[in-house]
Amino acid sequence: MREATLTDVERIVAFGDAERTFLMTEDAFRAFYELTARPVWAYLARITGDPRLADDLLQESYYRFLRTQADFESDDHRRNYLFRIATNLVRDHRRRLGHAERHLAEHAQAEDASADAREGDRAVRRLDLARAMEQLKPRERSLLWLAYAQGCSHEEIAEVLGLRKASLKALLFRARKRLLGLLGTTAIQGKRR
């Protein structure tokens, strides 16, 4: 907790209209500060859970208290007013954080929903592809798997399947066309390496 120094008080007193609204003498303010600073800081630290934030809010509380033009009935009334200022500062701080957190949470939810939707779409496509692949002949499945899943070249596919390289392009074209017909689409996404 930072103690208010004479220069802080002088600066507040000398700041524009604050000089006219400062209804306490410096000695009266120092006495008031000595009585209230520790309890207000402890209150702020307890409700925020952050001693550094409590330091900042304590200074802001006294600054706002000094700027007020209120005429207090008693020292208790003055102390209660200071606590009210401190409480409102905490609420304002939480409200600002709440907006930021809500924005981040909404953004994260949108990202999660988008990711879930993309994952759901991928799962449906994988299932559709698996069903379509089951309907193909074994040689067609092998051709497509080696070409698109494994990224094999035509030479490698011909060697693996024991086919002539010259007939491979036509066989691969027919297998791809049949798969697209089963999927109900006209284009296949992804490239063969």
C-alpha cells in the first residue's frame, strides 16, 4: 500500500477546480487518510484478490473523494462515502473485465462451434467416402487409395498392382469417375502427389 505524500495532496489541491472543492485542510486530510487508508486497502485487496489492483483503486478512490463537492455530516459519513467510491471502482473494473471476458468467451464459442461444424462436416464426408469406397471394385479402391491417399506416382501404382503404365491413366480416370458418381459430386478435392 502506497502512502499519500504531501506532493500528492498538493497536486490534487492545486489541480484546477479541485482547489475550490477541497473542503478539508491538509492536516484534516492526513488524519482522515491515516484512519481510512489501511481498512479501505484491505477491503479492496479482499474483494479483488489482487494487492496491486487494490493499490491502484485506493489511489483512485482518494482522488475521486477529493474531487467531490459533498458536505459530510460526520467522519463516519465521509468514511462510508470513501468505501462507496471504492466499491463502485471495483464494480466498474469488473464490468470492464466482464465485457472483455464475454467478448473473448463469445469469440471462443464461435471458434469452437465453427471447429465443431468443420469436424462434423469432415466426419460426414469421411463416412460418405467410406461407404462409396465399399461400393467400388477392389482394384478401383486400390487405384484410388494408392493415388490419392498414399500419393503414389503412376509408375509406383503400376508396379504395385502389376498393371501396365499405359492403361493406368484410363483405369484411374474410370475409378475416380465412378467414385464421384457414388458421392454425387462432380469434383474431387485434394491433389494426388
